[in-house]
Amino acid sequence: MAKIKTVKDVNLAGKRVFVRVDYNVPFDEKGNVSDDTRIAASLPTLRYLIEQGAKVILASHLGRPKGQVNPKYSLKPVVPVLSNLLGKPVAFAEDCVGPKAEEAVAAMKDGDVLLLENVRFHPEEEKNDPAFAAQMAKLADAFVNDAFGSAHRAHASTAGVAKDLPIRVAGFLIEKELKFLGEATANPQRPFVAILGGAKVSDKIMVIDSLLDKCDALIVGGAMAYTFFLAQGKPTGSSLTEPDKVDLAKKALAKAQEKGVQLLLPVDNVITDKVDFANAQVGEVKDAEVIPEGWQGVDIGPKSIALFSEEIAKAKTVLWNGPMGIFEIKACSKGTFSIAEAVAKNKDAISIIGGGDSVKAIKKSGYADQVSFISTGGGASLEFLEGKELPGVAVLQTV
Ligand code: AMP
């Protein structure tokens, strides 16, 4: 993969820089930002641009306003939070294109920061409308993409805007994502152990295929494992399975064998006779090697935890995406949290948490600060690991 240029490779002094950030943050019932993690994560890039004397124009989406102006999805409440974190004033433009945005940009001095209103207030954003993208591009001399979580979408603010701008580079967040997800998995320190879990094989079959070309061992847990059980002719009771994906699971098993990749499936399971998602409750719970009729696999069992943990302990590179069970319910969470512990405890390995629910799980387990890298993009990290080109990265210049 060609190396992408970053903000450090270009001169941005005095330039108007359109920075695509990810400020898709949660709010409390009073309308205040309830978790500023994503805003804080953008600070290194913003501080660098301010130091360089750039005019920093920030654009982001927030929620799904469906192309309509809706105050509920306004980015305005981000202004005081960002201003506080940066220790300097942040201006706000009530639109991301047109006279309001243009006037706000014209008033900027070098080192100033301006936040534009939610790009998704315009239906043209998600359609990647060229005229709309050109209106955004008109505001700036350069494009910096630092929103990895949106980089798999070809939208106007993530890709289209860059088309006519001569400078198109990555911010520090995207640089870090590409370093860990890209370099660490393309040229991994071996053994490279990949752990996949979650609900569906269909969401991750491409990733399975791509990882089987790279890893030394592939651990499969979560409901996904039960489609593999079907492929092996094992009973799955009423577990969540995808019978129409059994052929794909068979192909993956054959590929693993052909490539000499160890494919590890659960050897025992936590099973229950009832799952009540709405009330986060389960019925009777027990450990079983075979899932009987009327019972459902909801987590990996103790022997599987030991087997998987032993494999993880030997790794020099670990990539984890997807929980081992219904970790949202306490009675089905031990497998996922034990795997989080095993990943965190291997201090000799580069450990990468690949976005989505595994990020929630590692945070909930208390081991988040003991892994090498946590990806900020669920869908984006999966598409990247599948080997797909991300539109928001493809538009950036290479060294
Ligand atoms: P994904 O988005 O594919 O990573 O799937 C995450 C979801 O998979 C979580 O909400 C888990 O509750 C769910 N999940 C994991 N294991 C199981 C299982 N054995 N049965 C049902 N759902 C599961």
C-alpha cells in the first residue's frame, strides 16, 4: 500500500484547510455533549494546524437528519466543548456551504478555528453531489481527512470535496489507523492471531477470507461460530445461525486447512433455554459441549476460554473484532471479557481492537488502556481489513 501524505508532509501556513472530523457525539437529555472522546481525539491534528498558522475549517456529520435542517442534530453544542479543550475561541457557521459559511471563512485569521454546521442537513452530502462538494471546496485551499469512521463512505465531505483541492492529506488519527490496521496486519509480527466474533458470518465473511491469507491462527466465537458448527454437521439447537452461509463457512474451513492456518472454534458453550433481550435476562444457563434441541449458544464456555487464551498468549500480533457472546447480558459476558483480558495481558504483542462492539466490550471490561490500538471505525475498519479501498483514503495524496 502506498504511503499516504499527512499534514506533516505539506505546508499549510496561511491556508484555508477543510478538515473532515468525526464529531458524531452523544448528547444528554439537556442537549449537552455527554462524551467528548471524539472531540478530544481530534486535538493533536487541530493543534498542529493551529501552530502551522492554518485557518482551520471543521466539518462533520451528526446523527441521521436525513438531509433536513433539524436543531436536534445541530453541531453548535460542540463549540463550547471544543473551545474549552483547545483553550481558544471557536467560531460557528450555521451552514456548511453558501453565504453563511463563506462569510465566516472570509472573517478568519491564520490560526483561527471555525466549525461548520452538520453536513447532513443537505441531502446532497450522502449523495456525494459534485456541485455541493464544489461549494464546500470553494471554502478551502486544502483538505485534511481525520474521520476514519466515515472514510468507507463516498460522501461529499469525506471524498467529493477533495476532488478539486490541490492539497489532500491525512490527519494524525487516520495516519494512526492506517499504521495499525494497515502495516501491522500487512507485515505482522508472527504469530498473528485474529479473533472474530459477533452475530453474523455474512457481515464478516470477506474479512475471514482476507485474514486467512495473513494470519497464523483464526479464532471464531460469538454466534458466527454456530454457522461453522452447521458446516461441520454439529447440532446448534436454536442458536443464531445463517444456514444460507454454510457453504461459505465450509469454504473458509477448507481454505484454512489448505493455508495451514489454525481455525479454532468453541469446544464448549454457555447455553440457555431463553433469551429476553428487552430485559437483558436469560433463562436457565449451563455449560455444554453439544447444544441440545431447544437450547441456544450465548457465549463460549470455560474450556474454549482456556483454549483461546492460550493461543492469544503466544501471539506477537493480535487483531480482535466482535464479541464472543451476547456480552450485553451479564450471564453471557464472561467469554468476551476473558478474551479482552487475554488480549490485554499479552504485553509482547501488538494488540489491535478492530472497531464496533469489541470496542464497547474492551471498554466495559476495563482493559481498554492496556491494548496497543483501538480503531475508531467499525464499518470502516472491517472494509479496510477486507482489502477494500476506502473512498475517504483513496482521495488522499501519496508520498
Ligand atoms: P457484530 O455487530 O456482528 O459484531 O455483532 C455483535 C452482536 O453479536 C452483539 O450485540 C452480541 O450480542 C451478538 N452476539 C454475539 N454472540 C451471540 C450469540 N451467541 N447469540 C446471539 N447474539 C450474539
